[in-house]
Amino acid sequence: MSNIFGITDEECFEIMRAADEAHTQYLMDQQARNAPVLEMVKALVGDEVFAQVEDEIETAENTYDYEIVDEPAGAPQDNGFALGDVYVDQECGMSGDDFSGTVALPLPDGRYFQFAFNC
């Protein structure tokens, strides 16, 4: 018997299972890519400033594509970050209730820790 999508419940469950598996793999891949970058950032800034880095990541909610860059994207914002202005490049989505972009935090060596976000 078919559901409203024209497939059986069993087929629907299999599609959802595969999608969940792919999403889980994506999250694991992101973690594997991001962890070494975070380790480098922590080594550069020390524990006290790294706590601010973690706060910025938490505030941005869904973050990904961590990298260290020479030039930040976006406009500077003075939000009290210990090493200087934070650069934010943000745009509003089609619904008007979603946002995405990048955040770049200055590092002591003149580079920036940058990550993408969406919420």
C-alpha cells in the first residue's frame, strides 16, 4: 500500500534512514575537519582567549568549515573580543527568519580564525 508520496511506508522509512545516516556522516566529517583547526587556534591564543572563541562558536549555533585565513570576510564589530574586532559577514535568507555567513576572529599572528554559520 502506498502513502501520500506514492511509495510504501517501508520505502519511506528506508529513505529517511539513509538520509539520517548521511547527515550523521556529514557531522562526523565536519568534526574531523574542524578539530585540528581548533587545536591550532587554542595553541595560538591560550586558554583564556580560547574560552571566548568557544563562546563565539556557541553563539553562532550551527557552525562549520573552520579555517585560518589571512584576510577576514565581512565588516569589523567591536564585541569585546580580547584580540580585537571580530569580522562578521552575514546575510538574511529568503524567509527573513534565517541567517548565514562567516565570523572571523583575530589571532595574535595577524591571521584570523574564520568559520561559517547558519541559523
